[in-house]
Amino acid sequence: MTIEKSLQPMEKSVNANQLSKKVEGVSKVNSIQKTARLAGVLYLIITVFAIVAHIYMPSKIIVAGDAAATAQNLVANETLFHIGGVGSELIILLTEIVLSIVLYVLLKPVNKTLSLLAAVSRLAMTTIHGLNLLNYFFAMAMVSGIGYLAAFSTEQLNALMMIFLDAHSIGFTIGIAFLVLHVFILGYLIVKSGYFPKVLGFLFIAAGFGYLFDSFALLLSNSYTTTPGIIAMVISISEIAFPLWLLIKGVNKDGWEKRTLAID
């Protein structure tokens, strides 16, 4: 009788510990699901503002090969240039910083070192794109009518403006070249994770080859000026599918718990 009474507190303690671990496990799963959805939202923010900054604004202002027409459009659409170009890009870059850290948290259980390397690679791209915004300010200055530019003719200023706009395009591509490493690692970690569908990882690996070919061809070949449709399609599918999965499904609970238990 005495032994049974002494065992009862021990059993209660064991049960309490088990309950505590279950509650902690549920809390971790809920937390990582919120993190996954946050990543999905951040991806969508980047996508929306990228359409404005990289597609809509340039289509309304930049006329390829025509410096005079581009200068006229730039002066007439100065607000669009500043808000749609510079402002949207700043939102993208700030969001990229947060997304880099969130993806690191999501994929750290798979491989901490590779997840960190992927984050650093994406942050390197973000840094380059941030510095690259200076080219937009330089381009705008060429058509702003600032007094000390009176020494240059209109044709010269327009030519300088186009040089800065072209430099911005090149700077953007250099940034994407640094993103290549992130995309390859991201794809590998997704495949190995066990809590994301492998097909999403394979899509990113395919996109990595697309980014690699496209960025290096744009930088190293004068005859290569347009991204082939097949490459653009593969990249678009991967960049759309993963955020949607994060928003709708999040992480697989069983796969996440198995991966985190293996670490513990």
C-alpha cells in the first residue's frame, strides 16, 4: 500500500510531463504554420510590387533606343517613376529582407548551414538591388533641369539618362545572378524537408537553371537580350506555386514533427 501511494505522485509527474510536451509540440506546429503563411504573404507582396516596378512603370516610360521619347515620358510621368519605380522597389527590398529570415526559419530544421547560405545569397541580391536604385536617381537628375547641368546639351543629357537606365537594368541582372545560389539551395532543402511537396523543390531547381542561364547570358552576351518564354514560364510557375502552397497548406504537420524530433 505504501509503495502504491509513493508511485502515484511519480505517475502524475510523468503524465504532466507528457501533457506539457504535447502542448509544446502543438504550439510549435501552430507557430511554424503562421511562419509559413507569413512567407506566402511576403512572396505575394513582392510579386504585386514587382509587377508595378519592373513591368508597368518601365512600359509607360522607357522607349528602347529612343532617348528623346524616354526623356519626355520621364518628365511627364515623374510621379509614376518615383512611386511606381523607386517606391515600389523599396517596398520589395524591405520585404525581401524579412522573407530571407522567414525562409531561413522555415528550412533551418533541414540543414542550418545551407538555410543560412540561402538567406545570405538572397540578402546579397537585395543589397545589390538597393544600391542599384541610385541609377534611377541619376537618370531622373539628367532631365530635372538642375542649373549645373546647363553645360550639357539636351542630347547629351538624354544620352546620359539612357546610360543610367541601362545601368539599372544591368545592375538588376547582377543581383539576380546572386539569387541563383538561393534558388538552387531552396529547391534542395524543400525536396529534403519532408514537410513540403518534393515537386515544389524540383520546380525551384529547374528555375535555378533558368535564372543561371538567363542572368549570365544577359551579362556576357550582347546578342542575348530577351528571356526565352520557356525559362520565364518555369521561373513563374515555381515562384507562384510555392507561395500559394504556403498560404493554403503551410507545412505538413507530421513531416515537420518528424524533422524537428530528429534534431532534438
